[in-house]
Amino acid sequence: MYRMIDTKLWTDRRVRGLGPWARCVVAFLMTSHVRQTVPGLVVIGRAGLAEAMGAPARDVSKALDELVAAGLA
């Protein structure tokens, strides 16, 4: 079955250790319109990401810090 996101993502030990906002940011970055033509490149600031997600900026900022600490960003 074709899926845009490999289901193994959710069993990855680094992702499993993330909080709910960080998991949400991962899913958003992998599926949203803010992606660029270069794989893995997203040109958007923290506030812009929060606005695009419709999420609180403080939670998105903490989630991004969490992704960096986990080696995922």
C-alpha cells in the first residue's frame, strides 16, 4: 500500500520519545505546503510555522527545540 509517510516513522525510537506537539510538527513538515523542491529543506521561521499550523507559537517553538535535541532537525 502506498503511503506518503512511512508508518515506520511512528515506531522510530527518536519519534516515540517526542511530545505530542513535536510529533505534530514532524507530520506537518512532512506533508504541508511549506516544503521546498529540495528534499528536507523548509524555509519558514518559528512564528510562521506556528501560524501555518494554527498552533500556539510557544508550543511550536518548544517542539522545534525538542526535535533538534532528538537529532531530527
